[in-house]
Amino acid sequence: MTPGELTLDDLPIRDDLRGRTPYGAPQIDVPVRLNTNENPYPPSPELVAELAEEVRRGAGELNRYPDRDASALRADLAAYLGHGLDASRVWAANGSNEVLQQILQAFGGYGRSALGFEPSYSMHPIITTGTSTEWIGGVREDDFSLDPAKAAAAVEEHRPDIVFLTSPNNPTGTALPLETIARVLEAAPGMVVVDEAYAEFAREGTPSALSLLPSHPRLIVTRTMSKAFAMAGTRLGYLAAHPAVIEALLLVRLPYHLSTLTQAAARVALRHRVELLGTVDALRRERDATVEWLRGKGLTVADSDANFVLFGRFPERRAVWEGLLERGVLIREVGPPEWLRVSIGTGEEMAAFRAAMEGVL
Ligand SMILES: *Cc1c(COP(=O)(O)O)cnc(C)c1O
């Protein structure tokens, strides 16, 4: 066999990885990219200048390993989150995906299971099975909400080692009341992860699970700088939990996992949080207007507390997705069949989306 003929199937990979497909939101170069829930507003020249200065400073020390515990960054993140948190209760990694993987490595693994309520974030089952943990798919109501009693019953039935709750949920935009999270925490025999990647976009009065931390030592709340903070390229995710949970994560994290440059970039972003989070209000308004516009077109639209909107229903959603792409607008074919998800962009980008939709409809 020549090297060119070798395929994945010829390799001695783990049996539980055979036949799987990797995560793959298309990265297509089109004028309007509304498919991966990024924040459309780039950092300001002032932020870029300060970041360049910090990178210059850090570059002079790149012969040395970074601060292994990212202590200063974790203290900054704790200060941002509030709720009486400090560095001992906050952990950071390269995107919240790495944070989630570390949680699975510490609390999941072979012979263990994790449960999530679908449709939800596709990376939860991918990271779960990637760590040889069994995935259990729970269900949501028709409007994508979670019935607290049914959710608790599912947890009691399966007794998973980890429960994933996503609030606001991706791809539906649905936020969870604290009551539902508390019910699941009472029922869960293991860890409960509340993925709050979109917390900053939630509508007024939507509480964060951070307020439940003092009374629930097995609760982990994950966040990211990829969405509201407009720093997806930095790769910085973080979590808040009991200090004992952080100690567990230290057992599985790779040493020096957060580079000097990543730590510096994240700290600069946190110093500029007023500017970066200043885009959130505009995106929320644009989101609410998008929901209204789509409903005005007679479409079904899920209520959203995030920076994207799930809408449908299209018996041929692929044709709609392609029709938009032909008009230079990339959205996401994700979630339940017949639904599509559009990330909220700038006012101009959303006007282009609406014009393309008019063309397709
Ligand atoms: C986008 C997203 C993340 C963020 O992942 P990063 O690795 O931090 O970029 C996490 N959870 C959910 C539900 C998401 O949609």
C-alpha cells in the first residue's frame, strides 16, 4: 500500500471513534458571515494597540514557560464575574471547549456517562464521546423549554456522572429559569455543568447560575470570551466552581496550557470590557428586531436570549440555506430538521440577511 492509499479506516484508531465525523461549521469566505455566533464588531484600534504592546512585552520572555496557573488572569475573570468569586474559584483554558474537555477528563471517562437535553450544543456529545464517556440525549418540550419535573426525572432515571444544561441554549436561544437548574442539581448524583456561553446576551431579568454556586458545590458554570467579548480568535474560556472542583481540573490539565500571549490578550480584553460589552446592547436590539421581522414573514421563530435566532420551519432547509449562500449570506444549517440558525451581525449585515431572505422566500 502506498501512503496515498491509506485511509482513516486503515488506522488502528479507537473503535468508538470509527465512523464519526468531526465538528465542522463551514468556514466559507462570503461577504456576510452569520453562522458561528461570533460578535461582528472587531476590536477598536486602542485595544489593538494595547494588545500589541502587551504581546511585545510578553514576546521578550517567550523563552520561559507561562504562568502555569494563570493566576492574574483568573483573578481578573473572578472580578469580572462578581458574585464574591476569587481566583481559587475560577479556571481558564483555550476556549470553553477545552474547559469542557477538562471537566469530562476529570469527572467522566470510560464506564461513566453524561446527559444533555437536545437539541443543544453539538460539542457536548462530541467532547463526551471523545473522552470515552457515554452520551445520553434527553429531550426538550416542543418550544425547546425544559420541564423541571421531567428534566429531574430523566436525571434520576439515568443517574449520569455529568449533566449539561445550556442557558441560553444553542441553537435554540432558550434560557433556563433558576428553578429548573436547582431541580436538576437536587436530582443529579454527580456534576452539573451550566454552559453560559451566551449569558451576556440574555434579556433583562434572566438570572445566571452563578448565584447558585454558594449552595451547590457540584455546580460548574462555564463562560467564554468568544461571544459577547468579541474575542473568538483569542481562544479563552473559563468556569466558576467550588475550589475543590478546580483542584480536580489541575489533575488533568496539560501544564502551561494557556500561552503567555493568550493570557496577555485575555487580560487586555478584560481591561477593555466596557468597550467590548458595549456591543451587546446593539446586538440584543438587532436580535429582537430579527425575531419580529421573521415572525412578520409568517415564520416560526424560537424566543432568543442569545446572539442568534433559530427559525423555520422549512421542509427543504438545505435549499433555503443554499439560496442565502448564493446571495452572499452564510447562516447555519443546525438544530432540529426544518430549522435554520442565523447569528446576529451588524445592522448592515442583518439588512443583507433580510434582503437575501426576501429573495429566497
Ligand atoms: C460558542 C459556544 C461555546 C464557546 O466555545 P469556545 O471554545 O469558548 O469558543 C461554548 N458553549 C456553547 C453552547 C457555545 O455555543
